[in-house]
Amino acid sequence: MSTSKSMTTYSQVLNILPGRGYGKELNIERAGASFDDSDTIYKPEQLKIVKVYRFEGESDPSDMAVIYLLHSDADEKGFLLNAYGTYSDRDNPYYDEFIKRVPVEEIEGFEDLA
């Protein structure tokens, strides 16, 4: 008998985000990061993480993921999805150093997503 309650999945949260203005994914490269369909390249200090969602698979470690909601200093909004633990974004050598430098300033209003 399982005692865990039903949780929102990260795919459900990703489906809600565009309607909340967070439909663009952040892409991290050597020169910096940009949102989908944007030519603006941001340094970590030009972004802030406004909400963090962590998802942990009860029986499958590949279900462990994190979604960061981000704002830029130019008022762009978007998200960054990544696995964590064993399945983290190890193929992007710039990811870890970049995301560690992005300040976290959580805002209210996203509690109903997860």
C-alpha cells in the first residue's frame, strides 16, 4: 500500500507555464544564455530565479528534475528544465557554473502549479 499523495508532474507544470508567460526555455552556451527566439545574450547577473520546482521520482531516479522560472533584467521570462543527480545536464560544460551564479529572488503566486 502506497502512502504517497498524487503530485503534479513536471510535464504538467511545463504545460501551464506558457499561459503564465514562461513559455520560453533558457539555453545556456559559452557566451551566456538566451531565451528561445531571442537574440539577447544574458550573463548570470542579468537573470534571477523567481521560483524553483523540484520533482523526485518515487521509484525511478530518472524522474528527478528541477524547473527554474527566470526573469531577465530586460523583462523577458522563461524556464530552465534539467534533471538532477545522476541524470543532470553533464553534456553542457557551461551549465553548472552559469546556474550557480544566477541570484535567487523567489516571488509569490506560483504555489498552485505543483
